[in-house]
Amino acid sequence: MPYIPHTPDDLQEMLSVVGVRTLDDLFADIPQDMRPKSFKLPKGQGEASVCAYFEDLAAKNRPEMISFLGAGYYAHQIPKAVDALAGRSEFYTAYTPYQAECSQGTLQAIFEFQTAISRLLDMDCANASVYDGGTALFEAAMMAVRATRRRVLVVDEAVNPIWRIMLGTYMSSLDLELKTVRQRDGVSDMDALMAAVDDNCAAVLVQNPNFFGAVADYTELFAKARARKAFGIISVYPVMQAVLKTPGEMGADVAVAEAQSLGQPLSFGGPYLGVMTCRKEHIRQFPGRIAGRTTDLDGKTGYVLTLQAREQHIRRAKATSNICSNQALCALRALIHMSLLGPEGLTRLAENNMALARYAVERLTALKGVELLNDAPFGNEVALRLPMPAETLVDTLTSHGCVPGYPVGRYYPGMENVLLLACTELNSRRQIGFLAETVGGLL
């Protein structure tokens, strides 16, 4: 659309319509002494000088640092093909595929994403995505509330605190009880969780690996939940699913994930990607869009939005969720990333990152006063107990160009000396060596 400036006649016509004579009259309610006398705008510049000006401003930013941050969101290498393919206008500008006959490409992409996620988590069904991992966890909890008609939700304190805060925010206006079971040194208290699952419980919510990086097997807990006719809900880290026991193998009813680690940059906190999967028996309680594959009258394969009777445009206030959109572009990026890696590539990626984390533990626990928080198995993320406040260490090392991890005490009182450290393929043994040497010089 071309830029067409306003002529003096245009301006005068607009002023007369609103009932004033001059542009200054529009601001008559602002005291005269508070109005700027002049905006002192500089003269126009050429392209080269404008670029140089903004490059100078950008140079004042802190340069990219070595980072071992995780806590639910991870910096991964994103193949260049992800941007190239997801940025094509056929995908990038598409809207909700209400008209299946005009949206076969978008619908097939969603269907393929659902298929890949279902296989990765070993679950029967997946939806087109929701906003993020916290939203997915809440929607899973609401599935359980609707299906069981119970009002108590049991959540492990080792579940990401950001997502637990989201749960509390959503449920503050609902007649639901959120019962939190304390973790023990970063590990799920299985006995307490088992005891909390009773006939009043709608669901038990856990995470694997949990916020502290600890890996656990929740098979017995989910069996107890099923025996009590409650839901077993688990949140997972998609990359680690290539090497860990899957939600399906554990017997989970619903498995969710924050899938930022698949094709999404950290990007100051979003947009991210909420993944939801479930057993087929629960699909009528599923929120959001579901793409299905079918055949047309000529026997050709086609794709449609299916089971739409669950959704707002049909059931209105009785819909399974107030979500009527999804993160389709982010889901496409995740699909492309998974497809480029393949099962073997994803497995190698997970194993590489686990090896880096073990090397980091080896180097850091060799330092005086640094030890593992617990003896639980871990993946690419681990909690370390320090001989000093983790917040102090983070502040000090940040000035040296390195973010050593996340201070757990921000969310867990009494754990101020605990640091959560994560490794991905963007870290190297050399960086880990630099971290160990720098920390050693401070202790």
C-alpha cells in the first residue's frame, strides 16, 4: 500500500470534523508550560550514516555470553532449514484452516506434527498445540477435572515453579484445590505422592526430568492413580524423550511438554509451544484443534479438522477449553526440526548433552564445597549445592561473561545455595573448563 501524505486541505477537513481550528487546539487540555517548545529532531540522514548510528547503539549492548541456563527453557542449535521452510509464505501467512479444501498444506503439516509428537511421547493422540508448557499442564488438569468430576489436584513441588504459579493463577477463580507435595532435595517424594492420590483426587501432576533435572520412573504412581480412577499427568522435556522411559511406557493418561527446545529460539520468552498428548479414551476431553486424515469421494487422501464438537464454535460455553487457536507456526518449526534430526539424530543429541552435563559435574564437584544436591540420575541438567549463595555466584560470573546457571532459591526458600546448571550442544568442554576454573577462583 503506497504512502500518501496528508495535504493541508486534508488536515483542515479533519480538524473541522472534530470541531477545532488548529492542531495545537487538539492539545488544549495540556498546560502551556508542560508542552514541548521543540522536538529538536535531527536532520535526515543517508542509509550509511543511519546504519552506523544504530550499530553504535547496538555495540553498547552486553555481548553474547557463555550460558548454562535451563530451568525449562533451553538454547539449542536450530538448523537453518527450519527458518527457510517455516518462513515460506504458504505457511507463514496462513490462517486457521476452516475451509479444508483450501488448506490441505496447513492441515497436513498439523497432522504430521501430531503424529511425530505422539510417537516421541508414545501416546495415542496429540492436538495441534497450545500456547506453552504451563498452559498445556493446566489444560491437562482441566481434562481430569471434567472426566472425574473431582476438585482436588495433586502436584509435585518438583514441577517447574513457573508452571505451578500458572496453575494457581488459573485455578484462583475456580472451585479447585491444588495440593502441593513437597520435594526432598530436588527429588519427588514418591511415598507422599502415592499417599496423596485418594478417591477425592482428580489427577496427580509430575515432571520428568523434574525442575531440578532429576529423572524418575512414575509407573507405580500412575498405576495407583488409575486404580483410584484419577489421571496420571506428566510434563516432559522433548529432547530427553529420545533416551528416557516414555510417558506411554509409564502409563500416563496425559503427557504434555514445553517444546521450545524443538525449533524455537529463546527469543526473550516466546512465542513458545505447548504440546499435549493423551490416551485415546480421553480424546473427547481434549482441548484445541485436532487435524485428522481421511479420504474424499474419489478415494484420495485429505486432511480435515476433526472432532470439532468439543470446540467453542460449536459448543460455546460448554467447550472443553477457551482455547480456540494454537501455535501452528511454532508447531511447524518443531516438526521440521524433528524431521531433520530423525530418531537417531535426536538420540545422539540427547546423549551428547547428557555427556556434557556429566563432564560439568565431574569438573565442578572436584572443587572444594561443591556437591550434587542428590544422587538421583539426571539428564542434561543438574542441581549443585555450593558453599556460597548461588545468586552471588551468578552475579559475579555474569560480569566475567558467563551465566553459570539458575539460582534455585528464587523459587525454593532454604535452597539459596543451590545452582541449577544445564548443558546443550551449544556448550563445549572448553566452556565447561572455563566455568570450572572461574568458579574455583571464587571459592
